[in-house]
Amino acid sequence: MHLLRSTLRELPSYLWSGWGAICSLLLLMAAWQLVSELYGSLVLAQPLEAFASFKHLWNNQTLPEALIITGRRALSGLLLALGLGTGLGLLAGVSVTAAMMSRPLVTVLLGMPPIAWLVLAMLWFGASDGTPIFTVFVATFPMVFIGALQGARTVDNQLNEMAQTLQLPKRMMLFDVYLPHVFSYLFPAWVAALGMSWKIVVMAELLANQDGVGASLAVARSHLDSAASMAWIVAIVLLLLGIEYLFLEPIKRQVERWRVTEA
Amino acid sequence: MLNHPVCLCAFRPFFLLSLVSGLISLFLWLGFLQGWWVLPATTSGIIVWHAHELLFGFVMASLAGFILTAMPEFTRTPDVRRQIFLGLAVLWVLGRITFWASGWLGIVPTAITNVGFSLGLWLYLQPRLLVNPLRRQWLFSMGLAGMAGISIGFYSDLLRDLYPMRWLHAGIGMMMALIVITASRIAMRIVNESIEALPINKDENDQDLPDEYRSTPPRRNLAVFCILLYTATHFIWPQASVNGWLALAAAASVFNVLNDWHVGRALFSRWPLQFYAVYWFMAVGYIVLGLQHLGMPIPASSGWHLLSIGGMSLSVFSVLCISGRTHSGHQLDERNWVNLVTCLIIIAAISRALAGWLDLPLNLLYLISGSTWLAAFSITLYYLAPVFLKPRPDGGKGCEEPL
């Protein structure tokens, strides 16, 4: 409750601090405008043409529908990865043997390019939802796993011993000693996984599916419709920026403040 | 003559000249717009005359007065000698006379006096601005050099028989950058004084607010960069759509500077609020210009006037009140006329910006804007002229703050 209240109190100043980011994005728009004027609309549609196409796609429901489909796939794969990655990572972190054993496997998973997983997923799941969901899961799982593993491995032993000496109740041990520490490793991993999942789902859809943002992007490309392509890209980027700045960043600030206070 | 109180400090003659010339220029312009009289024949045309006189006359004199007074303080160098600032003031007056009479005298005399003034101001201050390695004033130096360069460009266009309006637009942009640089300096003092004036015990809601105002250089520099970038591209490609995005970026960068200003209740006192309004006018002016470049049916002159009346006139007024009074040995003016004038300038800016939108009555809006502006600066002259013309009440003999 206190967290919510302080977040709401800081909301106006947080939102106002977004002007710096808006300024940078507008400078990017200017560069986009310059390049499109230099090379012509066929190569790169002008920003206003892309926005007009965006509006059109939004009004005829194509865009919201595609976003919902893509969002569902990305979230399914991500939730699977968050659940399994966090659980298994924590388990692996508790045991040194398990940690030692799992490290090379995670390295292999991390090193494997998502496009290779996509090829396998297409063979296994065809053009169904399974392909993007599996690709998202398998690409984000190792990131979450390694975050949870490191969080569990690096719990301060002295703090642990002190808590045990003082015979802290189990609930307190969990919420005041273990979780805050583990969360400081887990949260950045979750954030990175979220960003990654969105990019991967679009790539998977582009190659494997008939619907969703990625598939629509492929259709726009095949029609040489530069304005629609840019409109889809704008939609993806806007959603990513919205999640990053309106959802994750405020949480990140609260978490960081709490870490500073704890220190 | 040199012992008259008006010669005590550089700002005194310049601030007086600024007010008088601004009032005469705008009075003549308003009468011309209402069809009461015709303006003196100049070589550049009437719109250029109006913009040039308010920029290189009214605003430039205020800037010169402020900079010649403040730079010795900022750079820890001796006060500017009377002969120097009076010489510059004479050059400025000659610039006005020759420009107004350029229809008869030709371009060369006005080019020599006006370029001479801008260039002379920069060249004279340049060694001071960069002499102290710990207190180098690069941004001020570049701003003054920019204004001198714009003056040279303006007259080179006139001499080549080209329409020189682009230089005046560039001048407005340069002034906007200078306002961002200057306002942050003045704000360090006025906002912090307002914070100190508040009761010490903060309530719970104020706990997260900063204890003092700090002007963040990266935010300020970003704003200066964006404003100058738009100014440069607009100068090179006046019709290009890229200007739209750059103007919007400039607006966002100005709003970004306001992050420094959100210091809680201290903001709601008259002096911080004036500068806060200046930033808002600048940002909205750039938004209007940006949308106009991107194809919205908005008159560009609305944007330029939000910048020039809301941005420049209001900041000139604030500087005259703050710098003019404190360097004359007076405390800041707490009387109500200051708020009245601020409101009048705001009305002038908004009514002028609305002219040309939809089917609003053009001439009536010009009349409201012009007359409120004239009323605002007439009141200012009435209250500030005695301050500039009389000896200091504290017995001081120069530019120092109240003893």
C-alpha cells in the first residue's frame, strides 16, 4: 500500500521526466524524415505516411487484433519461461552440484541463436501458436534461469547465519532476507526477458504464422508497402516503450530505492 | 554627464533605451496595422523593420545591459568602464536612427552601426568571458558571437538585395538559446530564495521534493542544442518537413528543462513563476511551429510571436525587474504592478498567437495584443525609469547589489 501511494505521488514528476526521452525520439523522427526524403517513400515511408497507415490499421481493427494475438503468444512463452526459469534456477542455486551441472547447459542454451530454435519449432509445431510460444520460451528461459541461480547462489552467508542465530521466524527469513536479495537479481532478468520475448515473437510470426504482428509485417513487405511496414514497426516500438517506461521503469525505481535504503 | 546616476552601471542606459525604443517601435507598428499612419520608408520592408527593431533594438539593448552588468560578476573581472558602455549605447542609438532612416541614408550606415554594435559587444566581452579557466562562459560567448554573425548576415543579404527575414528568425532562435542559458543563472538565485523563504517544517507530501534548485547542465545543453539545431535547419531549408520534428524536439527539450523547476510550493512565487511561464511560452511556440511545418493549417507567425512576446518580452521584463533593481541597490519589487504587467504580457502573447486562427477577428486581436504590450511596458517604464535615473538609495557607486 505504501509502495502504491509513493508511486502515485511520484507519478506526475515521473511522467514529466519523460520529456527528455520524447525529445530524443523526436530527434529520431527528424532523422527518419531526412532519410525518407533522401531515398524516397518506396524505400522508407515518411513518418506522417506511416502514422496515417497506423491510424488506418487501427481504425479497421487489424492492428489491435494482431497485437492481441502477438501479445498472447509472447506472454504465454514468457510466463512459461518465468515460471520454469525462476523455479529451476532457484533450485539449482540452492545446490552447488546442481549449479555446477547446469551452467554448461545454460551456456549452450544462451549461445544458441533464436533463429535456430525457430527452425526446429517450425518442424515440430508447424504454423500453429506452438512455434512462437516455444521459441519465446526457449530463448528467454536461460536468462531467467541464470538470474535466479545467481540470486540464490549469492545470498550473504553472514546475514543468513545472523538471521539463524537470532532465530528469525521462517516467514521473516523468506520475506526479509532471501526474497529481497534474490529479487534484485531476478527482476533485471525478467525485464530483459520481457524485452527479448517481444522481439522474438515478432520474428517467429514473420517466418511461421499467418496472423499476428510479425505475419502482418511480412504481408506489408511482400506488398512493398513501406508505410504499412513502418506502421507495424511503430506499433511494436510504441508497445515496447509503453511497457518499458510506464510499467517497468517505475517498478525498477522503487526496487532500486529499496535497495539503496536496505544498503 | 558621466557623473549622472544613469551612468553608474551599464544596465541603466541600456535598460532605459530598451524600454523607450520598444514602446516607440510597437506604437508605430500598431498604428500602422490599424491604418492610422504609414511607417518611415526603410530599405527592408515593413515586416522586417518591425522584427528587426524589436529584436536588435528592444531585446538586444536589454541583453547588452544585462550581459555588460552580469559578466564582470560571473567572471570575477572589474566592472565595465563608463566610457565603454556609453560608447556602445551611442552606437546602439545610431543603429536605430540609421535603420529608421535607411530609406534615405541607404544600407551602409545602418549596416556599419548595427553590425558594429553587435560585433563590438562580443569582441569587448570575449577576453573576459574566457579569461578565467574555472569560470569560462562558452555559451554566452557563442551566443553573442551568434548574434553578431546574424547581424552581419542580415546586412549582407540587404546589401545583395535579398529578403533578410531568415536572419531574423535565426536571431529569435539564438535569443531563445540565450534565454535558456541566462534564465538558469538567474533562477539559481530567485528559485532558491523562494525555497528559503518557505517555512522550514515540510509536510509529508514535500519530503520527496528537492531542498534547492539546481540547473542541470545536461538538460540545459540539450535544450540549447535542439533549439539551435531547429534554428539552423529552418535557416537552411525553411520549408522542409524535418523542421517540424526538430521544432517539436526543441519544445520537448524545453519542457525537459522544467524538471529542474518542479521544486514544490516555492515555484508558486512571482519571480520563479515568471520564468516558468517563459519556458512554457517557448515550448508552446515551438509546438505551434512544429505542427505548422508538419502540415497543420496554423499560421507560423503564431509560433514566432509566442516565442518573441511570451518568451522574449516576458524574460526581458523579468531581467529588467530583477537585475535592474538589485544592481541599483533596491530589493526586489513586491508591489502588485509586477503581476499586472506579467498578466498583460501573457495576454499580449496569447492574443497575438490567436490572430490568424480560424475566423477570429484579426485586427481586433492585433489591437488587443499591441495595446496590452504597450500598457505593460509603459507601466514598467513608469516604475523602473526612476530606479535607473536616480542615485542608489544605499549610497553605492556602481553595479553592486544592495549594500
